[in-house]
Amino acid sequence: MRILLVSLHHVEYALELARGLSRRHSVHLVLLKERVSQTVKSEFNSMSAGAVSVTLIEKHSAKNLKVLNNFLIASRLLREFRPDIIHLQEAYGFSNLAFVLSRVPVVATVHDVKPHPGDNGKTLWLTLGRLARKYLYSKIIVHGENLKKELVAESFRHPDDIFSIPHGCLFSFHNGCKPALNQEEDHTILFFGRIYEYKGLKYLIQATPMITERIQDLKVIIAGVGDELARYRERLMTDPYFEVHERFIPNK
């Protein structure tokens, strides 16, 4: 089978899936250049290991006419690679439509059936996502039986159209990256990643005074970006127990 695997957000996940599928199928992988640079970057070639062919596309908003170039790339891939199926990792982005609206059957992996609390400002994409789940995807994959139940209730799709498949391990961090071994710091907490409401930063802040009653040399490192960090920035910057790195943290 010829599989066009499109993942404009989940780079490491898609690399693992592409390598696994390539043992039995012909796979072409489409990734977002910006996400590759943010995540695997220089390790990309060793992680893909030549097992699959890859196309990198640029990120453009729907208001930028350059996004039409991604539709041209999608059209070329459909014509030249001639996939039997498109496997889409669902994510926000106009460029996904170039693949969803093709005549090739689309299987979508839905990573978040419901938006995370605090994941605001994406009403249009959430609406388009619900329509795609209901009408455009031939089959849907989720990572858990509870997520399948939620999606059946939301999309009114027949349960036989939705498959629960475990997420699996991301060996790419071990196989492709060679991080330096650093000495652990005693009494240090790392709070890391997309810092939105669902991560619960406020509870960590509330808990810190209770911890410092017993551990006076506590250090809490906040590393990442997100709306919730902005909300508590002033408090964090003036509290000696917190160390803040407000930026995207690459894998390495």
C-alpha cells in the first residue's frame, strides 16, 4: 500500500509511525519545516534513516497567499506519489485542507478529541475539525477507549469507524538524539512545555509555600511558553524560588 503520511505538528510521532509502516508499505511523509527545526533539527536525517521519502512544507496562515504553494505541493504529491490512502495527524492549520479535500480516502488520528482548557482563540479550527470528523474522514484513530467514546458522542460516527490504538513509545529521543549527561540538582522541580491552563501552573504556585516550609533550598524551573505563564509572570519573577525560561525549548 502507498501511504501519504501528513503531520504538520507531531514530528517525532510521525517519524516513528512512518518508519514502522515502511517495513511493509511505501510511505511518503509530509512535515512542517518549522516544527522539524524546533524539535529534531540536526538529528532529522539520522532519525528518518532513509526509510521513507520526505517533503517539508512552510507554515502559512489562511490570509497569506503563500499558503497556495502548499496546495500546489499537495497536488504534486497526489499526482506523483499516487497514494492509496492519506493518514493525517489532526492539527490546526489551513494547509491540512489540501490533503483532506482530495479524492483519496483519509484516515485521521485525532490526538485531542476536546480542546485543552485554556487553548483559546481557535474557534474556527475547532468548528472545521468537528465537520471533518463527521463528514470527511473515512476512518479515525484515537489513543484510548474513553477518547473513542467521546468522539462517537461528539461526531455521531458509527463506533466501527473509530479505532482505539495505543500511543506507543517514541524511541527517536533515544536513538536519534545524544543529549549530554548533566548532574541532577537536588530539590529542583521542572515544569515544562506548553504552559496553558490545563497544565495546572497555578496549583504548583499554590503548593510551593507548603513545600518550602520543609525544603528551604527548593528551586522550581518554569520552561516553555503559553498564556498561563503570562498571567503569573510578575509573581514568578519576584519569587526567589522560581526560575523562568519563557521560550520554546528544543529537544536537545
